Amino acid sequence: MAAKFGTSGLRGLVGDLTDGTAAAHARAFARHLRQTGMAASGAPIFLGQDMRASSPEIAAQCAAALLAEDLHPVDCGVTPTPALALHAMSQGAAALMVTGSHIPDDRNGVKFYRPDGEIDKDDEAAISRLASELAGPLPAAGALDTDSGAATHGFIARYRGFIPEGAFEGLRVGVYEQSSAAREVLATVLEQAGATVVRLGRSETFIPVDTEAVSEETHRLAASWVKSERLDALVSADGDGDRPLLVDETGTVLRGDALGLIVARYLDADAVITPVTSNSGIEQRCRAEVHRTKVGSPYVIAAMAEAQRGGKARVIGFEANGGVLTGNRIRTGAADLAPLPTRDSVLPLLCALAAARAAGQSVSAHVAQFELPVAISDRIENFPTDVSQALVARLSGDEQACAAFFAALGPVADIDRTDGLRITLQNGDIVHLRPSGNAPEMRIYSEATSETRARALIAQVRQQVRNSTGG
């Protein structure tokens, strides 16, 4: 089984999932639910998917696997991951989402949800152990009960009244629809909040949109639409709709961690949980306690639960990709938001637009007031995972080798090994190497006082990685 758990769910090449691996993990998940008392015989389990070409086949295989373990799969069709998770939690049921999120179409994945939310690392380990014992052919599932539209409609209703009536009137917002499972949700939620929505770039063929390392093509498209359509902002989301993309009125793509900061301030959070890859300026600009974790929603969720046990009443989690998680019930405006401890793209987009409107500012002016360090994310694609892991391990374990590797950038002042290798230079610049947890990529992050310097750091580190590995 070449597919494996990454930072959020099972991931792998399509062929490594359709060979029975996805089905074995779905069956293992069902058995784990039964063994731990989280699901009884015949219990419903909601099944969703994104718009990848391979998702229907994988979903059908997973449905057969769930039936083999005496659970009752309910087909929700194409639906955003946060909508599926919220719907399942409201029914006290588990869920399974077939999606590769933002990665290319030749890959896919499966996300697993217990009745109380995302699985944790202990669940992952148990599922992996069981999956190795459960490989094998299964009879086709046949026709399933369907719940098409219920999850999406409920998710749209969640945000009704969240924005004060009339607050978005006169706001012209583009929705880059592409192939995101959240495209209808985004357009409808914005329209019900009073915005004028311009739908753009719809595609029935899957387009991978990474909201953390935004491609140059996406940058160009967004900037051109903002100008030609006279937009106040442009929004989008990744393939399964749990990571947001916000482009301001100048055509600039905003960092996901800046969106997370806005959410925390807008909702008056008293605890913020975010990975070490998020902007280093969060602590200084946030009114809440800030706790850092490794990259991946399971780590964020675990730390959110710890903050709640410590008495925090408004716990917000977010990642550098912009996905926001809520740990408590939040009442804002006429909306009463149930906890949603999984990434959501809609909440940060609404909060960012609402906060700017409330301040009488453009989106760019509102974000600029925080004066966050300039942070850039990039990646080296098709970079073998074992090579990237070996490089980071070598540099992490040998300070002399680490100093030599980064010598061209300046003297090293601090090394953070929380997740990958995060280096603070004596001049305050930051560079961070992290092998991706869900694709053969080396993630590279930088922070500096200017965009020119931040991009130069990325370019220098990228070249140094290639020089050091022969890649």
C-alpha cells in the first residue's frame, strides 16, 4: 500500500488508491468505529466527494467497504468537506470524504470523520493497522441511499444572519469557481449577505488550486479579473472547499494566516491555535493567547481541545493555508455557529470582508494595518519524500552542516525543529524547510521585511536544496 496518511487524511496516486487501498482503509475505519463503540451495526455514515475524475470510483469502492462492515453509507455526492463534516456531526454520525484537496488530479485521498469530528493520530494508527489485514476484493455496493444537497444546504443556512443585514450591499465580489466543491456555497452565502457576485472561471475538469503556495497562473488570473470586473475582492477555495483564497481589490492574494488573524480578532477569540508555519507576527497582533503546533489539522484540533479544557471559551484554530476551525459555539449577529473542528473556507472569507466593511476600509487597507512580516510559501514539486526528509534530518541533527547550508543567507540565530527545519537568521529573516505530509514536495517558507527579500530567500533556498540533493 503506497498511499499513506499525511497532514490531513489518506493520500496517494490514484492507482495506489483504486488498487484496493482506499477500500481497505474505509473498511478499517468502519471496523475501528464499531470496535470503539462510535458506531453501531447498521449506523449511517455519510459519504462525500470532490470533482476529481477518480473520486466517483474511489467513493464506490469505499461504499462497498463500509457495507462489508455493516455500516450504512449515505451518498452526499459532491459537497464541501466542512459541509459534510458539519452535517454528519449534527446527525451524530461518522463521515468519509473522497478528496485530494489541492493536489494534482493524478492523486487523490480520503478524509475520515468520527461522529464528533476529525480522526486523530491515534485513530490513524489504528486504521493503518487494521487496513493491512483487510485488503481484498469486495462486491459492488449497488445503489446507495442519497442525501444529495442536504449537507450543502445546511452549511449555507449556518451562515444566514452571520453578516449584519445590508453590510455587504454595494460590495462587488468575484467567485473563482474552477472545480471547487464549495463554489455554489461561496456564491450563495455571499449573495444572501447582500454582495453582488460575479461568477468566474467555472470548470468541469478538475483544477488543483493550492491556497498556500498559490501558482503564478492563479495570481495572473485573479489580478486580471479584479481589474476587468472592477471587483472589491475575489474569493475561491481549494478542491474540497476547506481552504480559502482571498484576493484584494489590488489583485493581491492574501496569506491564509492573515485571514486567520482577522477571524480571531473579529470573533474576539481568547485562544488561537496555529502551526509553526503561520506568520511569526501573529503573537504580536492577536489579542488572544497563541499556541503553536506541528503542521496538520489533527495537531491543531488536539491543542484546541486542550485550550478548552483549560477554560477558554472562544477557541479558534487556523493554518497557513487559511482554513479556520472553531472549538466552541459562537453567537455572532443573528447566527449561532455550532463548533466545527475541521477546516472551513467560508468563515475566514466572511470575517475578512465584514471586518474591512465595519472599519470602513478596503480589504488591502484593513490587512495592511496589522503590519505583519512579509511571508511567502512555495514548493519544489515532484521532489521525492525520502530525499526531502533525509535532507531536513541531516541539517536538523548537525548545526555545522545547517550553518553551512544557510551561510549565503547570513548567520543563523535560532533553529526551530517543531516541524521540519525553521531557521531565524541574525537579521530577523526566517526560512523554513518542511517535507510535505501529503505529496512528494518540499515546502519552503520565508519571512522578511519586504516581498522582494522574501522571494529572494525562497529562490536561494530552492537552489541550495537542489544543489545539495542533485535534484
